[in-house]
Amino acid sequence: MFARRTVARVVAQPSLLAAPSNARNMATLREIELRLKSVRNIEKITKSMKMIASTKLAKAQRAMQAGKLYGAANAEVFETAKEGATGSQKLFIVISSDKGLCGGIHSSVTKATRRAFNNAPDSPIPGASVEPDSTVMVVGDKSKAQLSRVLPNNFKLTFNQIGRDVPTFADAAGVADLVVKSGVQYDSIVIIYNKFVSAISYEAAAMEVKGEKALKESEGFKKYEMEDDFTKDLAEFSLANALFAALTESHACEISARRNAMDNASKNAGDMIGSLTMQYNRGRQAAITNELVDIITGASAL
């Protein structure tokens, strides 16, 4: 008899501690309400960032068009010096930035650099053989973090704080000056950057800049008598021109990619808000229905 009372007391205990179904519904509704509030706040942030990127895009495109003029001048110089033999020792400069929230803009140049070092068929410099110990310099912290895991022993210099605003020729000249003073031996410089295709697309591209030795040995330059300082200054100025063109174009790609990423994030937040609102309304309607059933049942019992 005592055993039966003990068992009955133990079995009855969980039913006394169990929470009513209304409490569970209220907790769930509260969680949905908090999540709705956080998603709405995120949507406000993404819409604001989209508007800011849209405003900056026109300015970045104007700077890109100005930078392309420098690149065109470089192309004309190297067209004259195309007969010069280019050695196999290459220096890679990867153009990236310090900011995120812009899709795969940074991984694009990182993957292109890896394909170039692997001598893949889809390498950004087709037909050229890249030595495994080629030096790498990176502009921007994002690609630096990605490439440091793949090519940790190839790093020589890294640059940051470039591209927070529209890049200027002074930024490109400063990078070119540090590259020349670094003491790295190279026959040519390969700049890997993002090429602006349209407002919604971009692709990784490479721009090769010849070094001082290649300019001296070219047939077009041998026709004239030049001092050594002239060829050295021309090589540095050509590098600054190429860097300026690549920096401005990569900056335009980054702003465009950030606008598209924030637009997609705003759309996804809107879809999530609609789904959560429907879920919240269904849960609230179910809770109200249960309370009405309880009231009617209690009234009928009286």
C-alpha cells in the first residue's frame, strides 16, 4: 500500500511541474517577435548601405574612366617596346581592399593568383610560366588574409588603407615607389585586379608591366640614345600608371559588388520578414483560439 502511494506520488510530480501550453505559445511568439525586430533592423542597415554604394558608384566610375587613360598611355609605351625579351622572373601585385560585405570581389583575385601559380589552363596570364618562388605583394587586407594561407613564403610587402575613398595617383605612386625600393629582382610585374564588365558583373584580369631591363633591350628604345636614369624613371612611372588604372577599376568593381550584395541582402531580409510575420500571426491566432476555447469550456461547465 505504501509502495503504491510512493509510485503515485512520483508519477504525479512531473504533471505539476509541466508548463501550460499557453506559456509555450507565448514564449514562441516572443522569440518570433524579437527575431522580427532584429531582421527589420538588419534590413534598414542593408538598405542604407545600398543607397550609399549607389551614390559612390557614379563617382567611382568617373575615376575609373580617368584611370583608363593612364592605362592606355602605358599600353602605347609597351606596344612600342613589344620586341623586348621578357624574363621569367615575375613579381605579382594583387589589388584588393580592406573592406568586406561586397560578395566575392576579393576571392576573385585570390583564385586568379592561385591559378597563375599553378600554371592552370585558365590562368590570367596564359602562355606564361610562373616560378613557384615568385614574389607576391598585396594591396588590401582581405586578399592578404586569403593568400597568406596558400602562399605564406612568397609575401614581401602588403599595403592597406588604400581604397577607403576613390584611389588617387598619389596612392599609386606611393605603392610604386615602395615596390622599386623593396629590392625585389624581377623582369616584369603582373598586376592582378578586377576588371569592370558592367554594373552587375566583373572578372579577374591581369596587366603585365615590363621592367627596366626589358625596356632597355627592346628594339624601339635602342633606336634612341638614352641615359640610364631615364629608363629607370620611365619604368617606375609606367608602374604607377598601371597601378592607378588597376586601383580605380578595382574600386569601381568593389562599389558595384557591394551595392548588388546589399540589394540581395535587403531582398532576403524582406522575404524573411514576410515569412516570420505570417508565422507570428498564425501563432497569435492559435493562442487566441485556445484562450477562447478555455473560456467557453469554463462557462459551459458552470
